[in-house]
Amino acid sequence: MKVKAGLVGFGTIGTGVVRLLGEQDELLSKRSGVEVALERIVDIDLERGRGVNTGHALLSSRFEDIVDDPSIDIVIELVGGTTVAREVVARALRAGKHVVTANKALLYEYGEELFQLAIDRQRELRYEASVAGGIPIVRVITESLAGDRICTIYGIVNGTTNFILTRMIQEQWSFEAALKRAQELGFAEADPTLDIDGSDARSKLAILASLAFRCRIDRSRIAKEGIQRIDLTDVLYAKELGYVVKLLATAKERDGEVSLRVNPTLVPEQCALANVSNEFNAVMLQSKFLGDSLYVGRGAGANPTATAVVADVVDLAIRLVGKQAFNANAYAPIHDYATRSYLDTRSRFYLRLATEERAGLLAVITKILGDHGISISAIIQKEATGDQPIPIVLLTRQALERDLRAAVQAINELSFVHGPTVILHIEDIRL
Ligand code: HSE
């Protein structure tokens, strides 16, 4: 039995998909009982050599050649971005095709309308590759944990920033050198600021949280901070205190309210997430019945991401051939949870202040924190070197972010405190 697919976007991931389908076709058809035939490939650049065999696929530069071809069953959208990609996905669904995408930015911006379109047309919009690359986390949530109640997600879901942080910490590479290498290795987005400023991780977190908690997410209430202001000083203090700094994506559901944040976070150095290095991604779930579970793998790059794309294509192909029912509703929200503002959530915090030498200074600072109900769990102050401001590092116990921000604002206004205080979150992850 044969199922016909068309690929729109012959870039890094598209090349990986063509390679995988070509090299593994025998295994794939034996395992699934279906032959997936790549009939058409569309890209605006047809000149560049990709070093892969495109088989019998017809190459052209108009995506209409695929979405208007009635013989194509499955459209693979790997264009990236949110303009042409949106049109490709919408038109493919309207034309009655199933769609596989790796496009997290598209699902973040337009997921609601596209999933609704899929439901209206009773077609499936699959997106395993959009979150954590090759890790089959969407499948875990929808199938393996189908009956469980997930309450917390911790993710390292951006390979580029994890690669940069790892190389800066372990090899003392500069930020720029590490970013350049990540780009060369094909991990980074076309515009790497989306990686660096946390936008890419935010899109992935929103997709995962919506799926895991089965609710809509108010995107305006997701807190986001990237790694652009991460200072080696903080990485070294964190280490001294037994923590590692990661760009962590965190989502929690508590009593029918959800909260989501992406930001540089201290995690205990002995926990598994602290040891997820380079471009590797990891997702840790806490759920009511299973408890803690952890999924680790390569989250970026052509081959890992292609693995997830092909898995979705093959699964759809098996259903098409077996005439099994499609369930576009499998991913639809069923709960009406509110998204809580980050200011109303509780966390532990790392603070680094730069101060002048002043008698009684610590008493003033700790009083401000105390007046805001914030309790200190650790403190480091080292002797000054020359005329440099004196760093004071504090770890707090659980506090409301609104109170913490108010206290830090009052501290920043003290005449003997230089510059804004660095604030990082702490998550005491056990696994
Ligand atoms: N730019 C992304 C990353 C690619 O670095 O993780 C995978 O989505």
C-alpha cells in the first residue's frame, strides 16, 4: 500500500527528512506495512546541492504544486516562519490533506486557528518535531500518559542556548564563539535572537503545556527571559552554591490555574537536568499516577528532527491505509484554566547585588527583604578586590514574585547599591 507525501521546505530539516525516507525506506515499509512515497519537493532555492538523493520526487518552487495536487495525502511543512508556512498549512488542511510540521513559532502564533481548521476538516495536524526535536514527547503525553494528570513540566527545550551555556561553562568559550558553532552545526534558528531571547523555548513550552494540561494558554502571561544577560559571575556563584544555570522552561498546573515561564534558572547540580549538555534537550514531567519521569535526547539538528517528522508521517500513513479513524480532537483543549501572572507565583530566588563598603549595609538589605516577608536561606559576601563593588549573593526561601520584585526595587534604590540586582529563579528539582 502506498501513501503519497509532499515536502514544502528543503532546508536543513527537509534535507534530513529526504535522507531518512530514502535510506530507511525498506525498514519503514517492512515495519509499518506502508510505502511512503515522497512525490513532490518544493523550495524557492532549487540550485543548491543538498547531498541527498531526491528519488523520483518532482522538484518545483510553488507550494501550490503540492497543496493543489489531489494525489498528495500528507503535506510536510518545513518552511519555518509564520507567513508562507501558515498559508501552506491552512490550504493543505482545507484541501483535505493531513499535515506534519516542525514549526513551533507557527503553532504558538496561529495554533488555535489551525487546530480548529483541522477539527472542522477532520484532518490531523501533527507536530512531534516542533518540541524538543527528536524526543517523542508529544507521543508520550498523548499516548503513554493518556490517562494520567500532568501537573508540572520542566524543559530544556532550546538546543542552541543549552549548547552556548555548556560551552561557556565547561570550555570558557565566549558567547559569540559558542553561538557561531551552534549555527554551523545547524541548531540555531534562521534568526538566532529567537533562541537567545527565549522566544523559541516559549513557543515550545506553550505547545507542551497546552497539550499536557489540555487547556488554552494566555500567551500574554508567559514570563520570558533569555540568556543574553547571563554573566559568568553568576554561573560561578551558582556552582559554589551547588547549582547549575539552565535556560529552563517551566509550566505548572495547580488547582485549575496554570503558570508558565522561560528563564535562566538555578537547578541542583546533582539533578539529571543539570547534566543535560550541549544541544541535548530534556523534558521532565511530574504527573499524578506515574510520578516523575524524564525524557532526554537531541533537540535540534537535521537528523534528530527528521526522525520525529518521519514518525508522524508514517503514523498518519498507517492510519490512512488501515482506514482507521482520525482524531483531530486528540489535541484540543478541554479545560478552562486561567493563566496566572508570573507575579502571582511563588519561587525561590538567587539575588546578586553590587554594593559599596558601608557599615550596617547587610542589616539594611536583610530588613527590606524581611519587611516583604522574604526569608534568606544562604548568603555569600567575599572581601573586596581593589575599588570594585562588593558582590553579595543571597538565596531566598519560597516567596511571591510580586513581593520579591518590590523588595529588589527598594534595594536598587539604596545609594550604596550599584546597578540593578541580578534575579534568577531556583527550582529544587529532585530527579
Ligand atoms: N533553534 C532550535 C534549538 C531548533 O536550538 O533548539 C530546534 O527547534
